[in-house]
Amino acid sequence: MRKIYNLCSPVCAAGLLVILFMASCSKDHSTPVPTAKPLATLGLYEVDQVDSITYKRIFIPVSGMGTASISTYYLVFDTGSSGLTIDANGILPASMITSSGITVAGDSVVTNGITVTNQTAIISFGNATSETSEYGNLAYATVKIGDVNGSITTGRIPIFLYYKIVDNNGAVQAKHSQDVFGVGPGTSFANSAISSPLSYFKTTNGLLNGFKLSTLVNSQFSPAGNYVQNLLQIGLLPSDVNPSNGFIMHQLSFFPQGGYSPDIESTITYNGKTIAATALFDTGTPAISIVENSGASSDIATLPAGVNVSLTTSNGFKYSYITSGGNVTDIAKPSYTGDPRTIFSINFFADNEFIMDYQAHEIGLKNN
């Protein structure tokens, strides 16, 4: 029996290989390769809080944090900063919050699924003419982004819980008046653990880590706020960053403090002047753009209506607009504002689409 088995084994093995090969071919044909699709596509709220012209902002709802039952809070969707900052009032037990800080016994404390550390910081927004500062602690929690119109929940991510916020005159601001959802590519200058909430989502099947912001709808801005569907795509498709799709991509620079910067080298022309500029495209800045020019004739001045302002980035993206009552542009000296960057306000996003690719450390811009 052994001798017969040995003679037959090569034939049996060959037959087995044929069967396995056929099964493998059959499996390849019957199992499609998964295709990439966004993790979520959410709407945002378009709000004009003052005059329907110069104070436009877009807000993203946060309707859950840790295991706590919280109200829905509306955070400024901000491409010019990195990290989620939110007032601790209504998030943490009132007994933990005092006028001088958040009470944390030891290294950290866990409440309602939120870990609050004893690491304190001050996070500032704006420039020397209009700065606000938040005082608080580094914390970790899951975050539910969105509301009844559509939502997605993060894993456990670092956030910043503040107990007070003051302006540059020292005046304390109202609770939750400066909650920020910073989606920039780097880390917070106050604490390098804090980054964009959208950067922590895990991607599979070829999906890229990042987001796409569709063109805002100018007619939808209102004091009460309008929910506009499908403005924010979480996760980038390979086709989104393909040059054939029209986006011009810009590689970002890395710095020891703050990580990757959202600023893009550009040239700007206005009133016959052409200057070199470092441009920031910032949804967190209301509808007043600021062109920084060290050779300006005054500290800050507003361009009259009817002036053509044009931008060309280092990679050839072009954008231009005419100044008007609804599209205001200031010319300022960096020595006055304390910020050398030229900042294009939320109006830019009513004319252009925007991509943030956290994986490749790129920003994509596209004329609409």
C-alpha cells in the first residue's frame, strides 16, 4: 500500500494544485475589491450674527461627548486653527469648575467618559488688535459630530476644555461664545497633543485621511442660521486629489512648533502693487480679509469699493475679487497686527472649494 501511495502522490498533488488554482480564480472573480467611500457627508450651519454682510461664520454641531448627555453646541468651523476647544460648562459637573480653574485631583480625573488631565494651557485666537484667550485643560473623550440631520462619532481624541475666555482688554466673554472646531493641518501651539478632530478618523479601502469643504451658499447666511446639506465630506476619495478633478494641491511646510502650517506662499496684487505674501484661507475669519504689507502707508486702512484684489499661489492657483460692502479688505502692517500672514476670510469659501489632506500634508484649492 505504501508503494502505491508513493507512486500516486505526484498525480494527486497535481490534481490538488489544479483544484486550488481553479478555486483561487473563482474567488478572485466573485469577490469585488472594496471601493473607497467617504466616512460621512455632513451639513453645516451658515450664520451671519450681525449685519448679513461682514460677520459670516459656519458652525458645526457637537451633540455628544463621552457618555454624558449634553446639549447640542455649535462650534465655529475653523480652517485656520487646529483642535476642538469647548467651554467646560454643561460638559463637566458644575462642582469641577471654578472661576480660577477646573478641579483635577492628581494627574487626571474621569467623569462621564471624559478624562480631564491636570495639563493646563491658554489658547489664543485672532491678532494683536482682536485677540481672545481661552484658559483650560487638556482632556480626552469621544465626540459626536453633527446632529439629527446626520452625525459621526470619533474615537477617543484629545480636546481642550476651557473654564473662561477673555478678550485682549481682559473682559470675560460669555460661556460657549468662542467654541472652536479647528480643522487645520498642524497641532495647537498651546499643547502639541491637540489636533483637528477630523484628523483622527481611521480610513480604509483607499480612502484618504482628510476632508473636502464644498462651496458655501451665500444666499443661505442668516442671523438665525440655515442648515446647508452636504457641505463637509469627511474622508477624501483618490479622485478628489486627482489633478483631473481640478484641485491644485499645495505641499505644506513643517515647523517644530505647531507642526504642518496651513499657510501658502503667494503673490497678491491690488491698486497696481504686487507683494509677496503668506496666505491663510480661514473660515474662522468673518468677511473682512487682511492683506499684510510692511510697506503700507498706515497701520491699517480699508480698500475702497471697486478695487480688484488678485492672488496667485506658488503652485499656480489664481483667485480674484472686487472689493465691496460685502467683501471688505483691509491693508495692514504686520508691526501693527502682530501677524505677518495675509488672511482670506470666509468669503473666499463662497467662490472656491477646499481640501485638507492630513495624510499627504497638502491643501487643495479649486475655483468654483
